[in-house]
Amino acid sequence: MPESLLFYGFSTLAIVASVLVVGQRNPMYSVMMLIVSFAALAALYIGLDAPFVAVAQIIIYAGAIMVLFLFVVMLLNAPQEDAAEWDRTHPLRHPNVTRFGGALAAVLIVELVWALTRVSEVAQPIAGGADAETVSSVRELGRVLFTDYMFAFEATSILILVAMVGAVVLARREDGQ
């Protein structure tokens, strides 16, 4: 019984923090709520008996990625959102954008229903013929990551670097004008 209470507690914390990420007017508070959400997800991973994934969640997302987000928010000096600017003429208030967002939400709901119906099916073997016990090994995970998925790993690191350089370029352009 206590495990289910912990699950419901951390899942509620993750959901509330995620909603607050979107609902905050100040970008710094949004980043802080995202860190809380990542920590709640890490606690859920521990409850699933996946300590390596929980530690990776904290180190990679709550550590590195959130430092990058904080750096970009501080570098761009994003002001607090002003409610007066959000009127009928704002581009995101256009009916086509609203319809597109509604369509994406419907697709997400369909995907969630599909994924939840597949949970009961028997798990398929992992790529490369490895079973679940060998993939839980950090050594095997590293081998698979740096051999089979090397391109995706490096492409992600380059994408993050380009995003950081883009933020610096955008920040310099505003100062120069």
C-alpha cells in the first residue's frame, strides 16, 4: 500500500509541476518547475526499480539540460510575460493555430490510448538480441549506446550545441540594434 501512495504522490507532483511549467508568466519559475517535474519522474523511475534511469534523469535532464535552459533564459534576459500583449491580435490566437493545437492534442490522446492498450502485451526482445537483464547492465547499455546508436547520440549533442550557439547569436543581435 505505501508504494501505491508514493506512486500517486510523485505522479501528482509531476503533473502539477508540468502544468505550472506552462502556466507560469516568469520563465525562471517555469524552469524551476521543470526541475521539480524531472525530480518527480526520477522518483517514479526508482519506484519502477530502475535506479540507473533515475540517476540519468537527474544528471542529464535536471543537471545538464536545465543548466542549459537557465543559461539561455538568463542570456536572453526574457522578461516577464505581459498580459496586455496577449490580446486578439497575437499570432498564437489565430484560429488556424488553435485548430492545429487541438489536432495535435487529439493525436496525443490517440497515441496514449494505443500505448496503454499495448501495455498488457508481452514485451518484445530488445534490439540486438539482448534480453532485459543484460540491458539493465550499465556496461551493456554503454556498449549499445556508443555502437548501435552512435549517430543518434552524436547528432543530439550537435543539435544541443547549435541551439546554444543560436541563443548566443540571437542575444548579440538584440544588443547590437
